[in-house]
Amino acid sequence: MKETIQDLKARRSCRKYQAKQIKEEELNAILEAGTYAPTGKGAQSPVIVAVQDKETIAKLSKMNAAVMGSKDDPFYGAPTVLVVLADKNRVTHLEDGTLVMGNLLNAAHAMGVDSCFIYRAKEVFETEEGKALLKQWGIEGDYVGIGNCILGYSAEGGVAPAAPRKSNYIVRV
């Protein structure tokens, strides 16, 4: 238990990656952890799309950057992108997908893989191009993008220390 708490406290976002792909067993463990996130009424509304194809990642990166009005790579060169989607017909879809993202990020850290939560999946998959990707991937229904979990190994090495926690983070009554 102490190791789990330490992992939760030590995880940090990575914004500069090596080109080296993560190991298959690491990816599988991270994906499996994502599937064990709690969901409203146990409905398991999210879907995780694992992308390691460089061309598809480049396309997703360009689409995501366009939402920001930027030409920079919002995936920071990460060799793996996990797209989390959730069925918007479920009242808890946003929470369900966000909990999956949390499990993916924390599992990655526990496996020694660096990660970062990249937003704008909602906007990307509302576009015609995004809808076409979903269709190409065989994802049918009313899915909304929740986020992107980028994975890889840090190009900078080491973990940045945590910022001090704000004094009023916890209120006891």
C-alpha cells in the first residue's frame, strides 16, 4: 500500500520524449489498468484506442494542434498515444473517461513509463476528420473524446519534484 501511495504522489507529467517505443508488456499492463477504472453503474462506457503508428500519431497531433491554433506538437514527440473516448449517452461519461485517464497515468508511472494528459480530444473527434477516424477504427455510436494519454520515456531523465500542496487543499468539517 505504501508503494501505491508513493506512486500517486510521485507521478508527474512529461513533456519531452525519447523516440524509443515503450515495451509491449508495459503497454498491455497500462491498458489493462485503464479498464479497471470505476464507471457509473459499472457500465464501462469508455473505449481506449492505443495508437503507436507514427503516421496516425502525426495526424492526431496536427488535428489537436489545430484546435489550439498552433503548429507545435501537443504530444511532445511521445511514441504512444492512448485516446480515451466515452459513450455520451451515459450520464457519467465524462467522469468515467476521466477516471480511465487517471488509471492510465498512474499505471504508466508505476511501470516506469512517462506520461501526460493531453486535452482537446473532445474537439478533435467532433470534426468530420475525427469522426472519419472513429469510423475507420470501427468505433460506432455516440462517443465523445475525453482526452489523450501520451506515453514514452523521458528525454530529460529524472522526475521533477512536486510543488508544495496549497494550504487549503483539504477542508475538514
